[in-house]
Amino acid sequence: MRPSGRKLDEMRSVSVETGFTKHAEGSALIKMGDTHVLCTATIEDRVPPFIKGSGLGWVTAEYGMLPRATNTRMRREAASGKQGGRTVEIQRLIGRSLRAGVDRVALGERQITVDCDVLQADGGTRCASITGGWIALRLAVNKLMKAGDVTSDPLVDPVAAISCGIYAGQPVLDLDYPEDSEAGVDGNFIMTSTKKLIEVQMSAEGSTYSRDQMNALLDLAEKGVDELVAIQKAATA
């Protein structure tokens, strides 16, 4: 029934390569099917002006897609002199999602910036960015802890994200692009490993959905996040 032949509750294959870049304090190349995102984490001994002197740390994110991440070339946003609305919305989502799993007091007055660059897109780029971004963040914080720069672990609960939707009348897990472009309902579910919701983005496209259908998608999302958190832990062990 699904174009990929997957079961309704089956995710695409997921792989993670950590230490992908030489210079970043934490880096991971995450592949969710044909969606590939490079996530890097950079530690800086400074924070934005609005929290300077508070003793609190900050985690933020930037997001972008390479010109040939899709089947046609996109113009680099730098060439137009500004970021598009979609880019701004996604990077804000990534930043607030990752912060939800961080004890900013324990982090101390420093900033970690997670850069998420989409090398290849086939649906679910924001979800892959959040999931891979947490891995890069975990690796960077491990270095802080090893160096003794933080006294307790500031990462309190892993964060992961997965897409779910109603495709051909059925709830399905982890939409790829052919499904996403045809889904009557699609959503992104961001949550912690303890099943606490951070954000749910759901919309109907030419259709509507019931409470029962939404509950079914939430159940699928929990299953997907469980699997992704296990991958995150294995990648950073």
C-alpha cells in the first residue's frame, strides 16, 4: 500500500555516522531513508545579550538546504540576501525542541549552536535535523563533561522527532516525500524519551481528521521516537 512497500508502522532505515566533521565539538550525519542531514554542534563561551549575566546557558540552531538537496536546484538563500520564512520557522523549531531537553543552569553561561545542513531531501528534514541535532549536542556536551567544564550533565532527557500522517486513508509512520506530497493529513511530532510532548504540528490537506485518527498518529509517533532514542543512545554511547 505504501510506495516504499513499508508496513504502516515501519520507519525508513536510519543510520548515524558520528564524528563526521573534524572541527566541530559534536557532529553527526543522520540518514533517514533518502533524507540525509549533517548536524554539527559548536560550543562558545558567550550567550545572547538577553541572558548575559543570568548564569543560564543557551542552545540555538540554524538550518539550511544545499542547492541540489532536491530534484531541482534551489538558489542559495545567501544569494538573495535573506532567509526564507520556511527556513526561519524550521530553525526556530529545532532550537526550542533541543532546549526542552536541556538544564540550562547546569550548562552554565555558554552557548551551543547546532547547525543542520540538508544534503539530500526526501521528506522529514526537520525531524531528521532534530533527531540528529540531539546527537551532535550530546557529543559536544560529552566533551564539556570530560574536560570538567560542567559538573553535572545538562542534557536531562533525549529529544527526537518523527513525522506521521494519513496516507490512502491509513495512519502511517515516517512519511517520505511521495507520501508527504499525497497525504490527506500530515504531522510532525517532537517529544522526549519519556513521552513528553514538545511540539505537534498537524494539518489536513483537502481532508479532515478525527480525534481517533490523531490518537493513532500519536501512538505511531511514540513508537517511532522510542526507536530513534535507542539509535541516539547507541550512537553516543
